[in-house]
Amino acid sequence: MAFRSKTRMDTLESTESALLSSECAYDSTTLTVDDFSAKALASATSGYLNTWELPLHFRDFFMRRADQSQIPAFRSQGKFIPEEKRYTRPEQWKVLEGDRVMFVKGPNKGKIGKVLGLQPFTNSIYTDIAETEPLSVPKQLWQEGQNEYLIDYPKTVSPDDVRVVTTMVKEDGTEYDIVAEEVVFNGKYFDEDYKKMMPIRRVKYHEHIIIPWPRPDPAEDCVFSTPPEMAEERSHIENSILHFEQPADFKIESLRDPIMKRPYKWDKQVLKKGDITKLTAPGIPYSETKKAMFEERKQIRESQITEMSAEVMEFIGSRVAEHLNNVTDPDFKRYVDKVSGEYRKQKLARREKEKHLQDLQIKEAQKRNKRAKEANAQ
């Protein structure tokens, strides 16, 4: 396995550009520190090495070295999870942002907190009463109202270390909290707030108790927001699926960033033969002369000999045997005899004979030893 080398200056420039271009916040509700580390690592190694495609031990080595080279503000809190093993569905997380949970492990065991966000890079969550650690933040990444370098950054918690809490109402209207030791998902419904199908969360062994999902914060419209009724309005209709209405001097390069680095040759998209065939417009129908030429070529190909007949094989064998029999060089004759089938058969027969003789000698030695033991016993 060969990796392309990269100068230290190029690595530092790529990492710095990735760090300064990412949006990273360090308050208790914006959860992008580990995201930031992964983006910086991916940007610094893009085009050179795909870390996620490496074997596990190589991947851990590169992740550990990349983490050690980062300043403390950009180091990950937990072990990175491969993309194929990260949680993507509510059934995997079991809790979402806004859920009330009770800690069952750690120093906050028995306390009830609130989920502030999810961390997909480590399959962990943030809570409002989690432990914190001091973190030094560069001035370029200070948030609004921040006036010092050192902040208290919350630590992540595994979803297995918490249990979801829900509120129940008695017949007389009294409210009380229950803690679900384990939840199951049975059925789905369309949630208007999440705008997608959501699984129904129930308490295991008490499936009649449904734990509703927390309501997400409503999105605030700004001056650049488009009303829903206007976004659904269709403003353009194509007249043809083959010809597009575009300027004659239109080029794909006009859509690209002019200061973007030139992509490497192995990152380019390659058109296959089938794609080229689909994109090529049909040509003029063949004339009768060309059709006759194609038919003649087909007949020539069919008339060509593709398999060797017995007479030809016998003729070639006789010529080769005649040539070998007329060889006068003793070294060449010895070589021909050595690679021939008869020599190999003789060699195998000699080995079998030597092995048979060795087996007889071993049996005779065993018999002598047995007779000697019997004589000593008497």
C-alpha cells in the first residue's frame, strides 16, 4: 500500500483553511467541536488519503495522530465512529433534542436533565447537567459576548447511560414522572413538526404507554425566507427533454469557483462507453454500399479458422519432433529431456521408490527395537 507524500507546509495550509472556513461554536447548545475536528481532518487529507477506507488499525493510528496534532480546542472528546456505524434514525438514538432523561451512570446518577443535542461522530448526546472541562478557544472562533479564552465545555454522554423520562396524568389530573427502563418502537405516524414519518415510542412490557417525541423549536423566518406557497409555485417548464434553453456561450467552467484548486486527475468523473453511447446523437443511416461492406466483413470473419484441426496439429508436431531429434548440442538436449513428460514421470517414480525403501527401513528398525525390548524384559 503506497501513500502519496505531502509537504508539511501544504498540510498546515489545508488544515488552517479548513479550520477558518468551518462554523464552530462552543456554547452548551451548539455541538460542533467533534464535527469540526472530523471536517478539518477530512479537508487536510482530501485527495491524498481516505481515512475511512483504511483497515481499523491504520484508521485508529491516523485518527490518533491527527488528534494529537490539533490544538486542545479542536480535539475530539470520544472515539470517532465509522460512517456506516453512526446513528441516523430515531430508533437508534432512542432520545432526541428536548427529551428529559435520567442518568443511570456517572457522577450525576439519579439526576434528571435535558438533552441539548446529538453528536453523530461519536454516537453520544449533550445534556444540560453534564460534566464540563476547561477548553481554550482561539480568538478567531469567539462567540458573541465571549471575552476570555477559557470556557467550560460540556462532555458528551452515551445514550445507554440515560433513561428517558415522561410525564403521566392520573384520573384526578395529578401529574407524575415515570422513567422507562427500555423503550420499543411499534408503528409509525407522520409528524407535522418534524415533517417526516416518526416511529411511535413505547415503554417495553407496557406498550400502551406512549412516550411522545419532544417538539422541535420552531424555525424563525427572516427577510430572506420564502413563503411556502411561493416555494411550491412552478415558475419554469421545459419545452424538450433533449434540448435545454441555455446561452450559446455557456460553459460548465462558468459555474465553478475561479480560485478553486484544480482537482486531481483521480478525482475526475469518467464517462464509460455506455454513457458515451447514450450522450452521442444518432448519425446518418448507413448507405447500401456500407451495408454490403459490413456483410462482406462478416462473411470473412465467419470463414476464418478459429480451431486447429487434427491434421494441422499432427503436421506441427512432426515438424517440432524432427527439429528436436536433429539437435546436436548436448546441453540443449539435456534441457529438452528434463522438461519432457518422460523425465518427470521417471523423477516421480524414483521418489516413490526412495520413499518405499525408507518405509521398509523404518519398519525393520521398529521390529528390531521391539525384539530388543522383549529380550530385556525376559
